[in-house]
Amino acid sequence: MNRTILPVIVALALAAAALPARAQMGPPVMQSVLRVETHSDSASPDDYIFKMISVSRQLEGGVIGNVFYVYKHNIDEANTGGHIAGVNIIKMFSDETMFMFGYSYNKIDERSSGLRNTDRDRWVLGLHHFPYKDERGNRITLSSVYNTQTDWSESRAIDFGIAYKAMLGDKWSARMGYKYTHGLGAVDTHLLNQWNLDFSWDISKRWSVDLGYLFVDKVFSVPAPGAQPEDDHVVRTGLKYTY
């Protein structure tokens, strides 16, 4: 993909988010997140710091626009980083159902490895349904998400997930979920099972902190005889600020 395309897309999206609010448009909401993540997988046991900034705005009716940028820093390999930028459009069909269409551009920076930098851009299409919600904020989420490289032929996969968010108090909540990932195309097989449990605490109206655990069950096989991918245990914690 031409490297000039992404900055143009992001610039247009940011410009749209910064337009003066009209009657049908909501105010822009900006958030920044700092997250630390550690992995147990011996093939990729590194620790990471993620720095993200995100801007969202209700454009009109049930349509929400979002732009984001993420920098992924490898703590164990300080010379390796990753940059991700993207745009999402969310359509709320009702209080129970929403559709998301997204584009992201991922640039992996490997300055000292001798390998060429790797650029990837992807489409994401997701359908989310909330069969149960109550006034306290408890809810069940069912999701189906399709993602692919932008040529629609490489690295295609589909996820099916279920999650439950439970309010433990006025400021505490927990989220537990399961996700099934299936590869499509040349890799037509069950790839992953993922289970997560996350806790969140609203320190104030602007600050919140979370702590979570993710278990990645790798059920796919690799070409090497007798080789089996190692499952990954991920512990993560983050701090979020809403401007």
C-alpha cells in the first residue's frame, strides 16, 4: 500500500472530528491509554508497553467515528517497536445491535535485526449484539468479527465471542469472555481459543485503571513434525484518561 495514503486518511478523519459541532453531532471524546503486558510463551516471552490515543465522535444519528494511534514498545528488546493507526466507523442499528467497519495500518520497526521493515494494512468488519443489559451496566455481548489484509486474500480469520460485564459496585466492574478464532482461505482451521478475565476501577470521572489475565490456547499445528505451539498466559494492566 502507498505509504502516503494512511496519513491522508487519518488527517481527514481528525479534521472531521474537529469540525464545529452541529445539531446532529456530539462532542469529540479523546482518551489516552498506557498499558503494560507480559507473555509466558517461550517463542515470544517479551514484555510490552502500549501507548494509545483515541478520538471518537458521534457524527449523526447512530453513526460514530473513531481514529486512533498505538505505539507498541518491546521492553526486553528496546530497539523494536510497532506503530498502528486506524479509523473505525460504528453504526448503531439499535440499543442492542451495532456494526463496525475499520481500517488499520501496522508498521513494525526492526531497526537492528537486519530484516526489512514490515508494513501491513487490514480491514475489520464486526457485528456486536447485546442480548441482555440492565440499568446498572451489567450486560452480555455476542460478537462476530472478520478481519483480513486489504487484498481480501491473505491472513483472513473470523472470531466468534461471548462476554459478560458485571458491575461489582459504583466504581468496580469485571469482564469475562471467550473467543473462538478460525482461519480462512489457505489456513482453513481452528486457530485459537481465548479466555479472559479483567477488572476495572474508575478512580474518578477521568481516570480508570484495569488489571486482567488472558489465556491463549493455540490449537493450530505447524509444519515441523512434532512441533506444537506453546500456549500463552498474558497478564496486563493499564491506566486510561478521558480528556
